[in-house]
Amino acid sequence: MGQTLVEKLFSKAVKREVKAGEFVVADIDYTMAHDGTAPLAIEAFQEFGAKTVWDREKIILVIDHIAPSAVESVSALHKMMRAFAAKHRIKLYDVGSGVCHQLMVEEGYVQPGSIIVGADSHTCTYGALGAFATGIGSTDAAAVFLSGKLWFRIPETLRVELSGVLPRRVGAKDVILYLIGQIGAAGATYKSVEFVGPVVQDMGVEGRLTMCNMAVEMGAKNGVIAADSKTRTFLGLGQSTAGAEVQGDADAAYASNLAFDISTLPPQVACPSMVDNVKPVSEVGDIAVDQVFLGSCTNGRISDLRTAAHLLRGKRVHRRVRALVIPASRSIYLHALAEGLIEIFVKAGCTVCNPGCGPCCGTHQGILAPGEVCASTSNRNFVGRMGCAEADIYLVSPATAAVSALTGRITDPRGS
């Protein structure tokens, strides 16, 4: 019997054939922590009595969640991170660099076949490049800082095959929201979700990153897509590595095989206050919005900004709406400036903020007031997610967000 993609990735890492359910200790290629998790990891590392890190070049620290700092206590945590990074000569991406998950990808730390852990649940994003990547806790991160190793139970694989062609103004975010609605918020708990099929093959790498980013929202341990020529091009690997990518075997033992034809899929919306409360945009009803957020590790990439700018060009955001645009990294911000996208956003009445997580975690930017509604391209909409337990968050695609900003209501982008 063959192996799933995740079984092959771990077999490569531990240098023997493994199967789902086995416990292994694997060498870690890179680990990452941000300002929401790194301070606890640093404290745990110090409590271990450790003097030096395992490999200073394989630990990445990012200040992105509350960046710039909003309060003195957070400034102290940022100071702690800077001091730790300086002492151990660790790479630290400071305020304004961007969201940790985008930086890990665009800075080249993620390569096909690698094993990566990060002290953030959306570390699963990197699986889009043919890697095993998953989120861990701060104490586990401290153990990796010390040893460069971590234990895993090899997850079973839920294989999701997507056929058809994406309809007009329906994108990767709509696809993953639909899948979460079908599978459920706990439907893939501790499984590896492997995305395959023509839709995935046709999808650009940025769309694949969006898909894997939200695998955790169905309870998955990780999301993964086999590397291919698009992956090589995205990473600048050239064609010399052609044929070297790891692929799951058709005769592997999968926990489940699911198939979906998305040829007629309409834009999707995750309604309050569960990520699997998903409906077609036409069934959401007449919902007025107070704030629109375009950004986050899910949809703050250049293709997302292009999609929104195309729809906003020459138009004005509804007078009642606060439209926040936050590029996922400084590099993306610069690309958007060069392409004239930032000018489009500003002329449309949007507020463009520094690269970072922004309103997503509800700590310092775009915090909602009681009774307000936000249409967000981020990945979570549970109660209190954007800083207010009495506000409602609707998760949407960049196209739906842009058009909703113009109309002041949750709106189907296909009519624009």
C-alpha cells in the first residue's frame, strides 16, 4: 500500500517509512514565534535553564500582532523579544515588516519537503508549498528553540478533490469557506487535509496559501498541497528540481476521500459567529456593514489587493463604511505602491495601514463597537474576535469585501 503526502514528508524527515498513527520525533527545519506567543516561549526557554539556542538561523521571531505597540505592557514584550533576538543573534522581523506567515513564505524559509512549526495556529499556511507545517504552543516552541526537535503523531489524511473551473469572481477564499461549511469546524480534527484535483492545479500559489491557511478552521492538524511547477516558480527554484516533488499515492490509506465540483459555486460567506456557518452570499440577507477589512494572513497578498482595487477603481466607499486595507508585508505594500493600487484605495476612501495583523486579533486596530458589523477577509469570526463580544463578523473573499465596502451591505460581487 502507498503513502499519503504527509506520511512521505515524515518518512523523509525521520529517514524511515512511517504510517498514520505512529509517534515520531522529527528534526525541525524552521520554527517561528510572534509577539503573541514568543514572550511565553522565551520565558519557558529561560526556565529550562538553557544558555544557547539549537540553531540561531532556524528560529524566526516576528512582531506583527500588536504592531506598532498600543500599550506600555506590550512595548515591554516587544523589548523582551528584541533583547532575546540580539543575545542569540536570531532573525527578528520588527514592526512594519508584515504578518509572520507571509514573511515565512516570501523570505524563503519554507521549502517543499520541509517540516516547520510555529507558535501560531495558522502556521498550516505553509503546507501550500508542499511542506508539513503546523501550529504549536509556546512551551513546545521553547523546546524546539532548545533542541531543534519535536514529537508528532502522524495524522491521518482527509483527501479533498476539487474538480471544475472557478466561476467568475469566485476565488480560493470562497472555496475554502465552502469546504469548511461542508466538513464542519471539527470535521477534520487532527487530520492532514490534502487538497488535490484540477481546481488546485489551476490555482495560483497565493490561492493555495489561502486554502491551507484555513485548514485549521476545520480542526485539521495541517493542510497540504503537493509542490509542482507553480511552486518552483513561486520560490524561484527553477526547473532543475522537476520531478523531485513529493506526491501522495493513489493507493494510500486515506481516512476519507471527498470530492466536490465547484463549477457553479457562488461566492460564500461565513456568518456569525462560527466559521462553519457558511452560506452563499445570496442567502445571507440584507446585512449592513460598518467596517470592511481587507488583509490578514489569509487575504493580504498582492493578488487579493489587485482583486479589490479592480473593483474599487474610480469609485467611493459607502459613507457609512470604514474600509481598512492592510498589506500582509512590506514587500507587498511596495508592490501595491508601484502598481498604483494604494492610490486607488486612498482615492476610494479606504484607510491603508502598516503591514501586520491589524484588526484580525482585536487588540489595537479596527476594534469594533457593540452592535457593529464587519465584513472581513480574515479567518475567524467567533464572538469577541475583533475586540468586541457584541459585534458581528462575516468572513468573505476580497471581491465580496470590496463590493460590500461600496454598497454598505454584504453584496454579491458578480453583479459589479
